[in-house]
Amino acid sequence: MGSSTDGSAVAQDAPGGMTDEPASDTQQRGFFGRLLSAFSPGTEAQPTSVPEVAQSSSPGLGALRRMRVDDVAIPKAEIVAVPLDIGKDDLVEVFREHGFSRVPVYKGTLDHPQGLVLLKDLALTHGFGATGRFSLKRLLRPILYAPPSMPTGVLLQKMQKERVHMALVIDEYGGVDGLVTIEDLIETVIGEIEDEHDEEEGALWKEEKPGVILAQSTAPLEAIEAALGLALRRGEEDEEIDTLGGLVFLRAGRVPARGEVVEHESGVQFEIVDADPRRIKRVRVRLPVAGSSAA
């Protein structure tokens, strides 16, 4: 899941993102109206009334015609979802750990989705000192379903019409194959969306607690080694590696999935906090426990 708590591949939606509440007709015809009318069949643009900045975004709008849902969906293995019988405290921990604003809910397995739960609904119903019996079923909102071959523009229109901002990708056998958020679709047009919950540019890593740092994959490896007081490059094959993400990729031999832990021969562990099928984004680096052996 991602959402951006909902990534990246991007990601399920990030907190502070769009909500699933109904919007007025005027709001609906604002950004989404202009966006959808730009690629809807049979709609002719009027150059005299189109701002110069809108014309410059035409290549991005073309992606909504060209790309299919499976081009932007995160794979099933990377979906963050919760079972219907999860407890309130465990649900809160999922939101806290992953930073999404909404996550899918399933019964038994992810191939039996029940809907989605919003962090906002959980907070308003059971937060701020509220009392009462917790029932996840009462908090469920509908979730959309889309085949992998659906054009991204069609799914965006459906999300706007249904006012649901998350969809599960369903394969030919009816099983869940991936997940797409409205943020994923909009990013195909305007590029990656960052909000106040994303890491600030330049803050390439931070210490979460002694012996544990959270770092961007682009963090210079030399600086990470200095911060840890530990040499991570071993041998000639590491000489050309400049970033933390490059080192993790080399050790894994591929782009590891979100939640995967990659072991380093020194005893350091690299936990993949955020990644998509093409690249590693954030990594939690854990120093070896005192007394453990190092290579």
C-alpha cells in the first residue's frame, strides 16, 4: 500500500493527500475537469484559451492515453493491507509504520478484499479520547477494481466519478495482482508528488536511535560509512559504488521489495523501507548487535 500511510510505487497515498469525501460540482470541474477534458476523445483544444503552462504538460497528458493500469500499479508482494480481524492497536501501528493514509482490508487473504480503511476515519471514530468498541467493519469504505489492461485515463475518470481514490488490479482469475492510487495516476502527468510528510531534500539520512539510521538510497556511501564508523565497501567490485542504494542493489543482486532485509557481510542489515519495481528509495540501516560476528 503505497497510501504515497497509503507509495511509491510509487506508493499508496501519503497522509495529507486527497480524501474520499464528496466534492462540489465546481470542485470536481476544477483540476480533474481540466485534466480529463484534455485527453477525452472528441474534445478539441482551443489554443487561444489554453495557458502556456498547460500546453507544456501535453506529453504528460499523453501518458494517460498510452499507459495501462499495470504500467503504474505496485505489485501484489508490495501491497500493505490489513486483515478484517485486526485489532485497533495493531491497525494504528500499521499506519504509523508505513505512513499511508488508507490501506486495503481483506478477509483471509488479499484475494478476498473487503474494502479500505482511512486513517482519518480511524482517528475521528476512535481517537481524541473516544471510547467504544472497535469495529473495523464499520469503518470500511468501498474500493475500486480494475483489470491490468485498463487505460490509466479511464481509471482516473472512474476514480473521479466514484470518488474512491484507490483501486486493486484484478487478474484474469479474479485474484489481486496489484494496487493503484489516484496519486500514482496523477504522477504520470505531472511527475512525482511530494508533500509535507516526504523527506526534505538534502536530509539524506537521520538517526532514528543509536545504531539505526533511516537514509535515502541516494545518500553518498562515503558519508554513510563516516556516520556509522564502519567500512561497508569490501573488495574491488564495490569501488565504483557511490550511493547506499547502489550498495544494497549489489548485495541483493536485484531491486529488493519493500520490507525485505538485505544482509551485509559486516553484520549490518539493510531494511527496504520504500521501493518500487525500478528503484530503491529509502533504507533503514541497522548496525550489528554488540557481540555478533562480523566478516
